[in-house]
Amino acid sequence: MVGAGIVGLALAAAALRRGLSVTVVERDARAVGASVRNFGHCCTTAQSGELLELALLARERWLEYGRAAGIMTLQSGALAVARSRTELEVLEQLSASREVGQVVPLSSAEVRETFGDRSDVRIIGGARLRDDLRVDPREAVGGLAAWLAGRGVRFLWQTSYQGGEDGVARTSRGRIRSARTLVSVGHELDYLFPALAAEHEVQRCGLQMARIAVPEGTVIRPAVLTGTSMLRYPAFAETPAAARLAREIGERSPELIAIGANVMFTQRPDGTLIVGDSHFYADTMHPFQDEATSERLLSEIVALLGLRRLRVVERWQGVYASSPRQPFLVAEAAPGVTAVSVTSGVGMTISLGLAERVLDGLG
């Protein structure tokens, strides 16, 4: 395996389940990419079709590995907040299309109970998304790697993959013989296999995110989504009301559309909130963050929670692989070498399920 982010670790875990000997090569001393820079939200319920199948399998694996490895996996679901009649219609339509209990409509009072009386008075309702999970992104990937190492997976940290051919992987620490090499390097696929990345239109998506302090004693267990989230996740976007919602948000808040906003947040075990995010696409990501974008996202969170002020603890740029052609990529990059990337923002959501499918396909 090349890469110790969530996709690489998922593949390692799936291989280990099948009794295979596994070596993981990772160029850094620990995972520092997209797998630790996200919300820690396994957005299961808002997927559809094949992605929902993979997300439900991944959910089973998160719970299994969480118990075995002592990784926080909260079955807290998600809360989708509606502040307009059209947003509420999207949620009602999704609820009607799913089995009873998977998407549960909520009243304004029920939603506001999660946030307290200070929350946005424009909240008119919402929905509880039953099957979503939360993990702590800063602990989950490292915890899974440590657990895999304890079960016999060999990790070569600070080791670069330099290519290979059938049966041999060349690394900065020498050659490794292998029956199959699986390469999961996310948005850096073009560094190793530029033609493959170009063929599948894999580019980079940059996100602006932050961690904020909230009043002591604030406890918000579910991941929280808003109207902008309903434009980005397929199960919402496929409802009849979704097109009308896109027009509505475009007219009401065109600046949110311009920055590709997905206004949402999750709470870490220390009580702080991971908030965000924006989306910007490019082959090479510029390193500079736009403060106006950060302020606009934060203003949405302040309004939703009814905060008088907030304190930003950290800011960062997330970067993940994205493609307009497919949400994930599994392709032969060279004889005996398979590239595996999640090319959308659902790496934590589907990777553990996708890995099972990839290993099954390899026989």
C-alpha cells in the first residue's frame, strides 16, 4: 500500500481481513493530508445509489474498527437545519423516499433544542439523519494505523514511493517485492501517474476551514448541515425541490455560491467546533487563504448558533482529490499497480467500504 491516509489504511485493513501480508509506505512521519483536515463526519445518509451502498458498508467497518482499536465513533447522526420553506421541502422529500426512521423530520423547536434558545430565529425545522457517524479526524487515522501495526501490518514512514513494475515497488528505502501494489495518494496522483490523472480529470479541491471555541458547556452531538449542504450531497440534490433551492440560495446569498460554501460544523471531544467550508478547484492549489471567505463562513455559524462572539483557535487549508467524472477512481496504473482515490469530498464516508470492493475485485 502506498499512502497512510484513510484510503490507504482502509485498503490495508481490508487486505488484513483476507489474511494477506501488508506493507504500508508513507512519505510523511504521520498522516497530515485530507484525512486529518476534515470534519470527521461520515455523511452516510445523504449519499445515494452506489455511494450509499459503500457508505453503509463503511459505517459497519467504522463501528467494528472503532470498538477494536478504541477509536471514537459516535452514532450521533446528523442534523440538517432548514431556514426556508424550500430547504424544509428538500428534507421532507428525502424523508419520504427513505425507509421509516432514516430521515426524521423535526420541528423548529426540536432543532433549536440542540442549540439552545439563542439559536437563529429563522430556523423553521430540520431533519435527523440517522445513519451518520462522527469520528475525531485528528485521532481516528492515527488510531487506525496504530491498531493495524499492532496486528502485523508493516509501516514504513518517511518513505517515498518511486514507482515500480509487476512484483516490485521501488521506494526511497529500497525495493519491496509484492503481489500487488495499491497506490492511494489522493490529489497527488498526478505526481506519480500524470496521464492517468489527466484521463480521469483529477484535480485539487481546496477548502478553507477553522476550529472555533464556543461557550463552555456547549454540547452538540450530531454533525450539523445547512441549506448549502443540500446543494452538495447527492441524496439532497436529487430531490425535486433541489433545483428551486439552488436558485433560492443563489438569489439570497450569491457570495456563498461563489465560494462553493458548505456551511456545516462538527464538535471535537475538547468542545471546540470544526467549521467550514469553501471549495476552490485547480490543478495546482494556491497557498493563500482569502480572509473574506473565512469571515463569510464564520458569520453563518455565528448566526446559526446565535453567538455574540467567537474565538478562532486555528485555521487551515484542506486539499483533496476531485473529479467531475466520478466520485472515486480505481484504475490500473501499471502492470501489478492499482491506483485508488476518492475523487470527491466523501473520503471518510466511503473509504472503508470502497476498500472492501477493491480487494474483492482483485480476487
